[in-house]
Amino acid sequence: MSLSIRNLTKSYVEPGGRRLPILNVDSFDIADAEQVVLVGSSGGGKTTLLNVIAGVTTSDSGQVVIDGTDVTTLSEPARDRFRALKIGYVFQTFNLLPAFTALENVLLGMSFSGRKVDRSHALELLERVGLNHRLHHRPTKLSVGEQQRVAVARALANRPSLLLADEPTANVDTANQDNLLKLIREACTENSVSLMLVTHSQDVASQFDRVEKLSDFNMPEAAE
Amino acid sequence: MNLLVIAFKSLKQRALASSLTALSVALGIMLMVSVLVINSVVDDTFNQRSVGVSLVIGPRGSDLGNVLSAVYRIGKPSENLPYRVLTQDIPQAAERLPGVKKSTDVIEWVIPMTMGDVSEEGAFPVVGTTPKYFKVEYASGKRFTKKGQLPVNPFDAMIGAQVARENSWDVGSQFTLIHGGADSGHVHDEKFTVAGVLGPTGTANDRTVFVNIEGFFLISGHEKPPEEAIQRLRDFGYEVTPAQEAEIREASGGHDDHGHSGHDHSGHDHAGHAPHGIPDDLKEVSFILVRTKSPTASLMLAPEINEGMRAQAVNPIIVISKLMKLFVGNTRKLLLCLTALIVVVAGIGIFVSIYNSMSDRKREIAIMRALGAHRGTVFAIILGESLLLCVGGGILGLLMGHGLVVIAAPFVESQAGIIVNPWKFDAMELVLFPVLIGMATLVGFLPGLTAYRTDVADSLND
């Protein structure tokens, strides 16, 4: 099993001091190399769930087990290292670092993992996403579609076992949307990476075998 | 990709702001290096290493005045000393020292100097001295180089490098002197001929006109009338016997008969009719430079001379050390403090620049964290930026400082006769970098802490 969530709760404290439950997931699993789409209404907790899985934010209780490791029990530095090694993250707004070229953005992801930087692998990934001619261009010199492809290459740089993609096609046009989606899915298949893709687009969701609606397994009101 | 490379790339992204803040550090360091180089030049010019003299013996009065006048040619001597100080008192004072049989046991050399006149052209100070002056070390381990010959004939001269350059004089050039300084307006009739030109020394010798001391005495008006000379000797506490009085009057009369006053000395060879008949008791000197065979000997000889005569012996090293400590040293400290303040202000500039950028860079920091960077890693990257700005600015400032001196060195040498070695490093320059690293840590700490505390989820969602 690549991802296994049990009894996960997460709430935020509102300015008035009242706790606002966001997540209350009893059970959720993704098998090795499985590709899952998560849909749900805006503000429903999709991004929060991804952040908790990635260890970017902590949960109130419960377990998030990835490749046999319960992320919720790790210290912050251990979570950082685990995230760098095991999880790839593609953001809605690409989040490429503007000071670095396409190649450097991919290498940067490797740098933080603590492993030796594998330049040839970075070059392979960029070639795989069709950007071998744009290696030394900074994000501002790349088109939106190209930027998102760099983001995909960066997310796969450390050979993760789980790829989290948060609305990766939200900011690209329809033609690029299909290409990007195809690219992400193929890359995950080729590398046996499990994929959890968050989207609000039915078009995107319809292309996946497994589509999960967050509200079907997340009951925050029950946690109150 | 190591953290410094990441920091450098981030700085490059904000190229203008980064360059300006690094430049502000560079300017501060440039000024500091300039002060250090100038101080080093002043130090070399004035400190003991540049003085090959153990004692300066001159008239009673200001010890500093005597040293400045005799060694650095700044100011004029207050009065002259009888020649007997040179011929009698110094050897006797040396022989009174315990365990000394003859003066040469402790004294390496003694060189008289007469001063007071200036060259008509350029108003360079004129020093009457013996050819021996050019044979001894002018500074520790340094000897004169020269073009031409030593001034062995009475109306021969040796000129410093700056005099030669500014007056366009060379071997064979002839010149006249103004009596008592440029303001007096009295030009001596006697003409001196340049026999030799000294190579640059970076000392006061470069801007000095040296004439043979015998020629200096032969200049009309430089010898004293016999009655005045006898009275001066008595004023100085010397015994003048009737026989000596008669000898002085006779010699002086003979000299007057020769008719020095009012005739042109340039047309005939004084060396050919030496001795000119000027007795030692009619001669006066401004200073006597003494080199002892050991530093201890000079320390012992000075009080012996000071107690026994109306002359004053001072160790130029001690006098100049005091001057450096009291005046030049404090000025240096003041200038260094001012330039240090400039560097501190530049450091505050770096802090403001990085700190202000932090709010715009929270997302960047959050992305790095989301990619797996630890809090400590992003803290180190920000600190690295501060370090690069401070140390990069420091290296640039160091090069600019020495570059400035490289550009200024020929100008300073031509204008002031001071040889400046622009590549001479002061030990303080080595201290600059640890200080800059400390400053970088200090100014980078708070922005680094902001990066450290960045909430990844919040910043990514913003």
C-alpha cells in the first residue's frame, strides 16, 4: 500500500478561538502505482489533506502511512527529509523558483533531499517532458505549459513513491491540460508512482478509473 | 547545488538591490583600506625603520622640532651649535661612558648638518653636509643610490630625486641659494653645481638639496665675525684662551683678505685653494647626526651629552614614536572609526535590503520547504546571502581601495615625494574579513529567522 490514512483529523483555530474542523477521515487508501482523482467543493479541505499527507502541516490526530512510515509520528526535520525523498508535489501555481533555470529548479528538488544530485536524471526528466531545448531558461521565459512541465519534472526528481498534484491543470488551456495530464499519468506509470490528483474539473476527473469525492469520506462536522 | 550557490542565485534575481548594497559595503571597505594604506605610508615615513640615525644633536629647545627639522626637513633650526660640539664634546661625552676608551668604541659615525637656506628655484631646503652622509644607511638596511659623483668639492651639490624632477636639474646644473629661507629674498652670489642625483628613497632626502658643508661655510655671510664667534663660544660655556682668540682673529682676517664678500665664487675653483682658512671656531652647525654601534649606547650617550653641554641629544625613534602615538595614532583611530561606521551603515543597508525582501520571498521560502528544505537550510540560505553581500562587497572594496592607491601613487609621489606601495597589505586588512563575516551573521540573523519561521502551508496558500 502506498498511502494509508486512518482516523485523521485536522482543524484550524479561528480568530475568535473557536476550532474549525477541516478534516475527519476515517479511512482512505491508495495502492502502489494507483492513480486517484480527488474532487470536491472549494474550501472542502482538499489542499489541507494534501498538505497533511505531505507533512507540510500537521494533523490533530490519526495516521498517515506512506510506504510503511507514519508521517504523523515524525519530527519536523524527519518529515522534511521524508517529503523530499518520498513525495513529489505539483502545485496549482507551479511554484517554480524565479531565480533558477528549468534545470536548476529540478536540481534544487534533489539538493534538499540530502542525496547526491543526479544531473543526468534531471536532464532525462526534462527531456521526458519535452523541455530539453529549454533547460537554461528561467521560469519567466517559459510559457505556462512549459512551466507546469518543469514542475512535473521537479516533482519526480527524487523518484518519489507518491505524487501529489493540486489542481495542476487549473491554470493551463484545454489543449495543454490534456497534454499535461497525459504527461503526469505516463510519468507515474513509467516510474510506478502512486498519484493523488486534486481537481475540480469533471473533464480531468473523467479520465481516471478511480475518482473519489472528498465529501464521501471526509466528515469534519462529525468531529465537532 | 550547495547553499551558497542557491544564495547567490537568489541575490542575482535581485541584481540591482544586491549590487547596490554590496557596493555600499565595498565603498566603506575601500575607504578603510585607503586609510590603512595611508597610515602605513605615514608609519613607514616616520617610524624608526625609516631613520638610520641613533641621536639627533641640536640646539636646546624642542626635541620634536629638532627631529622634524634634522630628519624630516620640516621647519628650520632655532639656532646653531658651535663646531666644538662636533670636534670635542661628542667624543668626550662618549669617552666618559663606563668602559669606553675611545669614542669610536660606541660611535659608528658622526655627520654634521647645516641648514637654513633654500634653493632659489623650488625653495627646497638646503643641507650642508659631508660626503659621508651619502655613504651611510639612510634607513635601516637602505643605502642611497645615485647618478653622478659625490659632492667632494666645496661648491658641489647632491640633489634628491624630487628636486631633480621638479626643477628639471641634472648633473652639471647650477643653482643659487636664498639665505635664511624663501621669505628673506637675499640670494647668495655663490653658485653650486650638481655633482650627483640621488635615487628616490621615499624620505625627506628626496626633496632636499645637499651641498658640501665646506661650500656652505664659504658662502659670504655664513661665517661669523670673530668677536661674535668668540662671544658665542663663551655663551655656550667654552673656554676661549687668548691664544685661541688671536688665532680666530688672525684666521678671520686672512679670510676677509681673501675677499669672499662680494665676489663671484662660481668662476674659480675653491677646492683648488683649500684649506680656505676658516677655523673650526668660526664654523657653526645646525645639527649633528650620530649613529651609535648599539641602541644601548645611544640611550647612555644622550643623557651624557644633555648634561654636559648646551646641546640637546634626542633619540628620533622615541620622539617620533611619541608623536605617532599621541597625534598620528589618534588620527588613525579616528579615521578608522569613521570608516568602520560607514561599514556598519552599509551593514544596516544589507539588513534592510534582505529584511524588506523577506515579505516578497515568503512563498519562495515555502516552496523550498515544500521541496524538502529544512528550516535550518532556509535560514542558512538567507545567512549565505548576507555573507555573500558582506564578503563580496569586502573583496570588491579591498580591490577598489588598493586600486585607488595604485591610481593615486604616481600623483602622490610626484606631488609629495612619498613613495607609496599600493600592494602593501596592512595586518588590519586580515582582520576585516572575520569582522565582515561577523557583521554578515548579525545582519542576516533576523531575516534568516523570518525564513526559519515561515509557515509553509500558509505561505503556499497566500
